[in-house]
Amino acid sequence: ETKIVSVDNHIDNLASYQQAVDILEKGGVVAFPTETVYGLGALATDERAVQQIFAAKGRPSDNPLIVHIGTKEEVENYAIDIPETAQLLMDECWPGPLTLVFHKRPGVIAENVTPGFQTVGIRMPDHPVALALLKQLGAPLAAPSANRSGKPSPTEAGHVYTDLQGRIPMIVDGGRTGVGVESTVLDMTTAPPTILRPGGLTREKIESIIGPVNAESNTPGGEAPRAPGMKYAHYAPESPLFVIELNKELIRNAVASLHTEGKKVAVICPDEFAHGEADWYFSFGTLHDKDAMAANLYHAIRKCDETDADVILATETDVHGVGAAVMNRLNKAADGKRFK
Ligand code: TXA
Ligand code: MG
């Protein structure tokens, strides 16, 4: 059975955290909130514990996990050759939605955290519950997103429960996550550094601190992505999803034409667009608020899965700021499909 333990900032949660710590110290897994999405954690130094993450998620075992730490200083324990630019990023952006990939210090982190890799991805999450858990545990947590492989990442405890009930012993419920898309993965072993996965921390922010970086192209047929997670079909809703231009007339016509084919339609769009003939509307938040779009994206996709829509239409945004991460995830969910 999967136990859900609620924590908040207004009560003394030590006893709740201790339950999670007890499970983790015995080599079990626990789901917990971060500022991006919920993670499924296990002791990063315990190979058998880490193996349970792959088993619970149904995750391909060649896909490396991110190591979560509770203090910046710990990075030295697990990584070597940390460049000056990384120090600047850690000073400014940690805790926060930025995973830095370094050469790994041999023999500390369990082999199956970074299967076949000489590198390790590390981040310090910016969430009071994640930080309290890491502090009370006093050890690093390997943690991927706490969804079944191929499902959208969980942004609330209920999503974790839907995907992993009966497969994990505990979910620490800290409410809805704030950022809503996963961390930016930045490879610090290349010169200049390379964004392997766009995420919650924007490229513009990174470049304002350390200057120009490369971005891995994830276009189909492009260079093989080096963040192995990027090659899997991710975030796929149960019905086909099409990205559509943010244009009221275009959306109205699309819904009408799908209806003449006898199809039921769910539309994910800003509040200002959520009126009309579609069978369901789910919100991206206020028009032109990309942070809200990121925060609502996975929730909205999961809501569509609860309907019997035959087609999902989701409005697009530009790729500036967190729009890069939103459109990366949306294009994956759509498998590149656009409604024209
Ligand atoms: O926001 C997040 O990053 C969340 C929360 C829980 O921290 N975690 C997360 O983990 O999204 P996961 O496992 O779903 O995605 C990790 C991504 C994958 O694309 C993986 O391939 C990449 O990071 N990655 C991890 N370690 C790497 C490494 N050493 N080299 C290259 N890519 C790495
Ligand atoms: Mg994931």
C-alpha cells in the first residue's frame, strides 16, 4: 500500500519526515515534491535502492538519474573538475531548477545512477519539503520524476498516486509544485556548456551569468541527444495531441471540422480563449503568462486523459524564456504534430 503523508510549513513535520527517512535509510523509495515536479527518491549511494526506482517507474535502465543535494558544498563529494563558471551558476541559481552535469568522482555514487557514464547530473532543489527531507536524511537522493515512464511528470501528489499506487511505500505531499516543468540540464563538461534539456531555468538567465551556451537540437533527425532521457517518447497523452497557433478563428474552425468528423475535442489554451464549441477546455492560465503555462501544462494534459476526447488541441507560445521548455514538452507530447 502507498501511504500519503501531508506536510506544510505551518506545523512541525519532523515526525512525517522521519517516516520518509526511515524508509530511505532502509533502501526504499519515497516520492517527494520539488519546485519543478515530484521526484521519486532513493539513496544515491545504494545500488539496490536505486534499482527500485527503475522498477517502480518502468524506466529504461540506461537513462541516468539526477542526484539531489541539500547544500551547495556537497557537490564536491560527487563531482570533480568543477569549473569556475559552474561555481558562478551555483552561487546564483542554486537552490533552483538547474541540473549541472560534471565529471563524476569515482566510487561514491552508485553505478546504476549513471549507467555507463563518466558524468553525473547534480542539483539542489528549491523546495522547503525537498530541502527538509535532504537535511534530515543527511545523504544525496537519486531522483527522476515520479511518474510511470511515458506519462507526464507529476505536479501534485495525486498524479504520483495515480501512476505509482501500490508500487511505492510513501508519497510526501507538499501540494502543487510551482515551476511545473523539469529542471534545465546543463552539461558543464563541454566548452561552452551545452543545454541538454531546456527547463525551468531559462537559457537567457544562464547566459546572463556565464555568457553564450550551446543548445542541443532535439529536432527529429538531428544530432543524437546526449541527455538520454530526451530520446524516449515522453509525456504522451492517451489521445493524439496537436499544437495549434494561438488564434481564435483557427481554433474555432479546427473544432468545427473535427466535430463534422464526429470527434470529441479537448482544448488546452489560455483562459481568454476557453469559450466556444469544444467539448472540454483546460487552462494554461492567463494569456501570455508563460510561467503559468509551465505550471499548468502537465496538469492539463492529465486532465485531457480523464476525458474521452478523441483529439487534443494545445495552443503554442514562443520559445523565449521558459517558453523553450514548454514548447519542448508540448512538441514531444504532440510527437511533432501541428494542426493546420
Ligand atoms: O526537475 C527535475 O529535473 C526533476 C526533479 C525530480 O528533480 N527530475 C527529473 O529527472 O526530471 P528525470 O530522470 O525525469 O530526467 C533527468 C534528465 C534525463 O533526460 C537524463 O537523461 C538527464 O537528465 N541526465 C541525468 N544525468 C545525466 C548525465 N550524467 N548526462 C546527461 N544527461 C543526464
Ligand atoms: Mg522524467
